[in-house]
Amino acid sequence: MEEKIDEKKGEMAIFISSKGGVGKTVMAVNTAAALASRGFSTCILDGSFQFGDVNLALDIQPRYTISDLVQKEEQLENANISNYLYTHDSGLKVLSAPLKPELADLITPPMIPTICKRLLQNNKYLIVDLTTGISEINLNFIEQADLVFVVTDLELNALKNTKTMLKTLEKLDMGNKLRVIVNRSDTETLTKASQVPDMLETDEAIYVSDDYKVVSKSLNIGIPFIISKRKEKISSDVLAITKEFSMENPISVRRRRKRKRGLMGVLSRF
């Protein structure tokens, strides 16, 4: 039986970083859980296809993953995609990354638009937790997205690489989608949060406080802290991320310019 499709398009947001260890997955999972907890139909897709951490963050063991969904590419357009989703206790739906790294090769760039479209047809919000860096797969996701959250912390190398990533995506005409999240912004480091605007050339970064105890416990029990510790400052900071979404407002459909060359071809010129 074919899945009944709601033609109304949802809103898609990407979480990406220039290096690992900055808390990208934690930000993605808690943002998605915050939206779901407000009653919005929300799905999170683990786009780190080799070594995804969304299952760990939510303490789930899904029966199916995205590798099962794409087994028959020719049927992807009409597949009952809800059969491949795991519903977390928070109400958040999850399309997990493959359970084995070698299965990541089953997901190819041409599949990305179809997968995103299918998930958006039945969800108000689609959150994608991408692997680090700018790969062809990542660029395909980014091109589909309405919002791109670039996550960093205050470490100098993270900020340096984040600035390079921002500049690269701006050259690809994606600057209007970009939002910067500075995680652990009150940590004692050589770099201060007050220096970020000058270093990244942005005055609109979202700052998330450091709370190792709350984050660690959340990961250990598989319950996003935005649900279990809603009154903590870090939860309030994450709620600020959700304000970037359209919420009850109508979602405008952006027109994307056609390119004569693929994204990787454009990127190779820099």
C-alpha cells in the first residue's frame, strides 16, 4: 500500500560543523526534541552515514535504517517511508544512519532530494545531523535545506575552520541560510565569546552555555535535556535556536537557481 502524502512542504534544517567534538549532534537532537515537544511533527535524519551518533544520543535501537530504505532505489519515490522511522518517547521520529559503516555507500547524492522531499511531505520539520566537513553528500543536503546551523565552540582551530566553512558556503550562494551556533560559549578558554563576532564576521551567532553534567546525564539516559532539564540555562539557550524556525508562520518556498555545473564542480574552483 502506498503512503498517503501530504503535499504541504515542511521546513528543513541542517546541523553541520567544520570539526568533530563541538557538540553538533547534541544541538541537533535537542533542537529536534524541542520542536517535537511543542506538538510539531518532527523528524531527525542522521546524515553521518558511517558513524552516526543520533541513536546513541536517544538511546534507541531501530529495526530499520536509511540503508534499508534505499535498497530499491527505483521504489524510493513511492516507498512507505514511515515504516523506516523509529518514534522516540519524546514523539520525535528518527531515520537512523546505517548500523554498519560499509552500508553508507548505498546512499548516493542523487537520492538525497527524494529522501528529503518524502520526509518533508509528512513532517512540519526535518532536522539533519550531518557529518563534519563539506562533502558531496553534505552539499546535496545543504542545497535542499532552509536553514544551515554551523556549530562551533571557542577553540581556536574550530573557529578558524568554521570561518573557512562559512566563507565557502557563502561563495556557493548559501549565505542567507547560514546561522552560527557557538556551543560551550562560557567555557574558560583563551578565546572569549566576545571575540567571536570579529573572528567569524557575524553579529547574529546563537550562544549556548556549557553544562557538562546535564549533557552527560542526558546522553547516558537517552532523554534530551531539553525535555528532562527544561529549566536549565542550556535548555533555554537551545530554545533560542528554535526561534529561527517559521513555527506557526507559513513556510515560504524558496526558488533555487539552476546551476550549469554540480556543487562539487563549483567548489573545486576555490
